[in-house]
Amino acid sequence: MHVSTAIRDSLEPLQVKDVVYLRLRDRIVDHTFTPGESLREVALSELFGVSKTPIREALVRLEQDGLVEIAPYRGARVRVHTADDVRELFDARGILETECVRRAALTGDPDVIASLERNLAETAVALEADDLAAAAAGLDAFDDILFAMLDNKLLAGVFERLSLHLRLIGSLGATAERFAESLEFHRAIVEAIRDHDGAEAARAMRAHIASVRDRQIERLALEP
């Protein structure tokens, strides 16, 4: 099997099939491959410089992740999320993240608060520089910091899978205005955590999630 230099250099400690899976997954999440786009094994094999076997295995794994749909005689394509999908995803996010902020407020861990405050500052700098990619990464990192509060290996897999879908959806229609609004919600959440007010932190998080959810559903309604 011929393996491209880029992938061969990434083999340790991962196997070829794992590298292909991760790189294909990243290209779906960042919209290099757009929702509804066909994922042809031959073209992907040429792109990654590998045989069709790891491509096929990666597509099956991505179907299990819910990022790809594979239909008989039609092949694979990037999943298109519906408004109902968005509601379910954000409902799940709400359950996890309101518990995260409640615990953060309860414990008042100074290291967690410092990490959140540093994240707010870095995200603000990115927005001021009109660097939307860095701002998006900062907003995502805010959630990662909070989720670490749960310290639960079983939920880690759930959160990772949920994050993939939310980041895929969130990258659509991303604007500086939307990111600035999210940053203000994050500031309110951190203030409540700093004040050890779990109820207010959870309320702010629910309001934030509802705002983002509604914007995404509205965006889907405007698509042809």
C-alpha cells in the first residue's frame, strides 16, 4: 500500500486508518467537505495517498459518529443536520454544561476561574483583531475548560462526539456579531461562578445555549 509522506509521518503512535479517520473528520467539521457533499472512496484515496480500505473504515466510523450517511448504491455523503437535530444537540449540551457551571460555582476552584478568565481575555483579543478562527477556537475552549469539571471518563466520549456536531453546525454562518454575543454570555457565566452563584451560572448558560440554538435553527430555515 502506498502511503503519502504526510500521513506516513503521522503514523506513530497512530495507525494509518486512525490518521485517515481523524483527518477526514477534521475536514468535515471545518467544512472542507460541506454538508450533503459526496465522499467518494477513489477521490479520498487519491487525496490521502492510501488504499481504499482505510478510507472505507474511516467512513464507517464517521457514520457511527453521525457525521456521515452511507446509503446503498449511493455511497457516502456528509450528513445534513435538520432543525430537529439542532434541538436535540443543544438539549444535550444544556444538560451537560449547566451541570458543569453549577459545579464550578459550587467548588469555586481558583485554577478553573483563572483559566476561564484567561480564555475570556484571549477570545476578546481575537475578536478585536477580527480573527474569527481564533475567536471560534476560544469559544470552544471555554466549553472544554468547563467540561473538565465533570472529570468523568464515560461522559468524555459523549462530550467529544457532541462537540464535533456542535462545531460543525457552529461554523456555519459564523460572524463577529454572533461571537461577540457568545463572549458576553461567557462573561456573565464566569461572573456567576466567581460569585459562587450556581443558579445564576446555570441560568446564564441556558440562556446562552438557547440563543445559539435559535440562531442556528433560523439559519437552517433560510437555506434553500
